[in-house]
Amino acid sequence: MARVIMIQGTMSNAGKSFLVAGLCRIMHRDGYRVAPFKSQNMALNSYITEEGLEMGRAQVMQAEAAGIKPMVCMNPILLKPTNHTGSQVIVNGEVLGNMSARDYFAYKKKLIPDIMGAFRKLTEYADIIVVEGAGSPAEINLRENDIVNMGLAQMIDAPVLLVGDIDRGGVFAQLLGTLMLLTKKEKERVKGMIINKFRGDASLLDSGIAILEQKGGVPVMGVVPYMDVALEDEDSLTQRFDQRKKGCIDLAVIRYPRISNFTDFNVFEQSPLVSVRYVTHASQLNHPDMVILPGSKNTMGDLKWMRENGMEAAVKKLAVQIPVFGICGGYQMLGEWLSDPEGVEEGGSLQGMGLLPVHTRMGEEKVRCVAEGRINPVGGVLKRISGMAYAGYEIHMGQSELVEAKQPCAKEKSAPQQEGAGARMLQKDMDVVINRHNVYGTYLHGIFDKGETAAAVIGALGDQKGIGPAGISLEDYSSLKEKQYDKLADILGEYLNMEKIYGMLREAQFK
């Protein structure tokens, strides 16, 4: 029987995901088998497990912090927005279908058995489960049929830590206002509060904390400082899009409306030589050293967006001078033609950018697989990545063919099949990258995660500029993250009252 604790926030981006990850790391280091759980996540950054199932990357990050492999039962429901009013609904790692927000709101209670089934499966593994809520529990218009905040806390009988964000101001009003809007039974579940993202002398908060505890009737478990940790955040709330660091190697990532899995480029952020810029207008491109077209949840719609705002023309012009690299949806855009006869995205057909000899046909079945091996020989500026190791995953709704030979672009030599939704569990020894001149395309997420690959890219781009950072060394992304998880746990261990938090756990046992 697992102990359980739940982290809820006064608002989105209060820091719930990082706090869950940090608690998972602390408890893991204390010798417990700990696992994260979030019943419903809305995100375009997703991940494929070894079983070929899809889940949100936030729970993957938390699982890594807990020292365990990601399991889809940690995130049974994933919503991937396809437009402003609808999402693709993924249940237990497989696509259920597309729904409007209104239709999903009416439907979601039917998913409670899936949520509870996933949670019970996790209890068979873990001593402690750290649960993350979503948004705020005080959204009174959403209280009915809630499956992710207090509704879930009731289902699993979890005590709650309520987190407020002082960096955006009004933290006392956030916390007290949230408590006031909870029902009596809901408020009884809140066993502690955390003030997050504080800058300055925490003793200046003492008088306010005393009043907060008096009026709220709930103790404050800690004041956590603003943390400089480089971890994957929720994609809809990330501050990475606003970064303006200047490096001598400039990578420009196209930020289209439905950008997904931009975690592919986090590995480059560790180098002071490199700037990773996310651009939304052609005028922002300037003269980068490489342009990257990332994944997209709506490839055809985002290509139309590029075409309409002049970004496509600007990228095609730059492709004559510098490398252009497309991943997943970005790879599909670089081809000559896209067709969607079954209406998976936009329907109909659309001319691509014509930079790679590829035709893509959208299909209803999603390709989901993990892959490992060595990068096939490629030419052009980035030829030095040839033969380097990769370990990543594919997740896409289309299949692509090379125009000349009508051959699959990823020539699968070993592809064990898993039943359901077009999933393929493990692929080895396949051509993961194609190129024509200095334009490259791949379906593989994580293509740059190996430090030697990322360093080879930076070195090649430096050579083109004549600055020759040939001796550059980058860590594997996985190693980099491990250090950040430890840093996060060290900070939280210092500023949270872990004795009281463990005390909450001793009183909470899922049966």
C-alpha cells in the first residue's frame, strides 16, 4: 500500500511540476521507491515509453528525478491541443480521438476508471506517490466533474500541499483566496502551504506568514527561493521562448503556433557559446548559423502559418547559405508534398517547402516507437554527425517516402511490432537522417541528446564561421538533467520542512 501526497497550486506555473520532481528526488535519495502521478496533463511536449505508449514529458522528468523509468500509468490522460478549442485525447498512451473542449468536459468523468486503474497500478510499484494537480483547485466553474485537483484528491484520499507563486505578486491573496473558495471538506485536505519563487530576505515575510497561518488555519511548510535550475518545464508556460542570450553560435528555432517537443534543443543551452532563439517573425531570423524546424501538432496548419507570414520564404532563402534541420513535423514541411486524405489535420493536400525529396501522407494511426543506433552517413556542413550514437523516439501521424526511390525515409532493418495504434516498440540500425545539400530531416526526437552529437553540430557550425571551437565538449542531456535534479533536491531539502511533509505521508495511505 502506497503513501500519497498531492501538490496543488494557486495558479498555473506556480511551480508544481518542479516541486513534485524535487520531492521525488529527495525521497528517492532517502531510500524510498517513489513515483510521480498526474491524472490529466495538457501539453504538446510528449514522450514515448519503451512499450510504445505516449505520455507527457513533465511526468517523464519527474520519473527521472525519482530514479525510475517513465511509465504511462504516471499520466493516464494527455490532452494535445490541435487548435484553440479542441485537443487530441490520449488515454493510457493511445489516441482516443479529437474532441472539442465542451465535448471533453462532458465526457471526462467516463475516464475515471482509467485514472484509478493507472493509479492502482502505480501503487503496486511505489512506496510513495507524489501527485501533481493542474492549474488551480479554486476554478469554481470547473469544480463539477473535476478529475485532476480536489476531485482526484478525494478519489485517492490524498493530503494536499498548496503552492503559491510570490514572484508574480499577491501570494497571500493567492493562498487565502484559494482556501476561501474551497468547500469545507476540500479545505480539510490542505495540510500545508508553500510560498514559492521568493527573492530576497525571507525574514521579511515572517509577519505576513503569521497572519496567513492564522487566517487560513493551515501551516506554511517552507519559503522556497527562486531557483536557477535548467529542467523541462510545462511547454505552454515555458520561459525558454523569451530567452535572448547571445552566443557566437546562433540557432534559430521556428516557433510556430503548434510547436511541440522543443525539448530536443535543451542540450545546446548548457554551452555559453550557443544561443537558442525561438522566432515567430521572419524579421527575427536575422543571420543565424542554423535554422531548426521543430515538431508540430498541426504540420499542415503550421506550414500555412509560415507561408502566410513570410517565414517560409525567409527559411528557403537562408537554406542556400546555412544548414536547415527539420525534426518530425518540421521534417515533413521540408518535403515536396503533404497529403491528408482522411482529414487527420487540415484535410486535402498541400505543397511543401521543396527542400527535401520527400512526400508525406497523413494517416489516422500514430507511429510511436523508441529507437537507438548510429546516425547513417550524411553530407553537407553537418557530415561529422555521421556514425554518432543516438537514442530517441518517433511520434507522428504521417508516413514519408523519398520521391526518387519511393522508399521509406527511415529504412527499418529491425522493427518489432506492438499491437495497437501503429506502435513500434524498438527500432535499430535505421537511416534516421536524410539530407540534400545542407538541408536535413529526421523523425527522431532526441537526435541531439548525446553530448558528442551536439558538440559536433556546434563545432561544424563554428568551422563555417571561421571561429573553430573544435575542442567544445557538451554533456549528454541525460547527465546534465541528473545534476539539475540533485541541485533541485538540495535546495528544497534546505527550505522545506521535510519532517512535517513526511508526517503528512504517515497519515495518508491509499487502500
